[in-house]
Amino acid sequence: MCHPWLAAGVTTFVAVVLAHEIGPIVRERDRSDVRLESGLLGHRLREWFRGRIRPVAVAAIGLGISANVITLSQLATSVICGLAYAHGWMFTAGWILIACGTLDVLDGEVARGRHIDGPRGAFTDSVIDRYSESAVYAGLVAFYRDTWIVWGVLAAWAGSFLVSYARARAEGLGVECREGLAQRPERYVILGATSLMSSVAGHVACHHGRHGLVAAGICVLAVLSNITAVQRTRATLRKLG
């Protein structure tokens, strides 16, 4: 069953809200804002999002919710997201994925607010992030297992891991490594946005199929994540001399 008018209405509402919230930020951005260190989203958009999250972090601290609880909630939410992708529930999975990204930012804000953002928490968060990404990609592999798109999912999965590994290995050698166009926030936005748009487009056209927009987003991730891994590798080698 498709609901084209409902899909069009939801799309218009979301578009108006986004235009109101981030339109001024996008218009004020210049080329210097999009640097390798800040990714495709840029520094201003990241700070805007953190500004929206900080009141939630303050409330969480007031309620006694720890950063570890939020991190584990992110893992559980990612597993649910993977299951939604595996069943082809793209609209649901898209929103859940955005929730995962929000929790990923929130646990860092809570840790900093409690002044416990040390090496132990950073290590735990990094490990949980890898498991969380794996759960999402595993769901996509299950959905696209009978199509060529599964190779795009595997390439995006490998690229995402290499992006994180390059930074971890570089920092283990004493070199800061934050370069790259498609960092974790960009990956959340690309996959989450295409999941939502694919579902809306399916309702408007009354044809869902294999969700071509999601497949396109996966292919974009496969390319950009591996480019980012190469960028970090080159930057690290340059710093190591």
C-alpha cells in the first residue's frame, strides 16, 4: 500500500524545517569551512548540531544517565536499525540510523559534561562504534544479498573500518589524524537521508522495489569512505616524514 499524498506532505514539512534551521548556515558557509578536518558537512553544521544536542546532554546529566549507558543504547539501537534494513523497512531504518548518530554525539557531550572524557571512555566508545556500524551494514547485506549491490555494501563497510583504523593506527604512532571528507557524521547523513528519501519516493511512485536511492547512497559511501581512508593514509605518511 502506498500513500503518495502523505509522503509528499511529510517531505514538504521536513524540507521546510530543514530550510529554516540550517538554511542560514549553508548560505553563510564559504569554501574554507569545508576542510579535510571537518568533512563534507563542515565545521558550522557540526557545531549547529552539537548546540542542539547540548540541552539534551545537560538533561541526561541531571537525570544521572552516564555516557556508557548512552553508548550501549547506541549499540542496541544500531542492532534494531540493522534488523529494519534486513526487512526492507527503509523509512524506519533511516530514522533509527539518525537516532544512532544523535546518540553517538550525545555520549561524547555527556562525557565532556561530566569531565570523564578520558582514554578509557574513548576506547570503549570506539569499539562500540565499530560494532554498531557492523550491525547496520550486516542488515544491508541481508537485504541486498541477491543483488550486485551487496558488493557496494561490503566496499562501504570495509572503507568505514579503514577510515577508523587509519586514525587509530596514526594516533598510536603519535600522529593526529582527523582528515577526510566522509567521516562518521557524513556516513550517517548520507545513508540516513537516502533511506528516508527512497521510502518517500516509493510511496509517491507507488513502487518500492529494491530501493534504488538507498543503493545509490551505498555506492556513494563505498567511494567516499575509501577515498577518506586513502586521504588519512597519505596525511599520516606525510606527517611521519
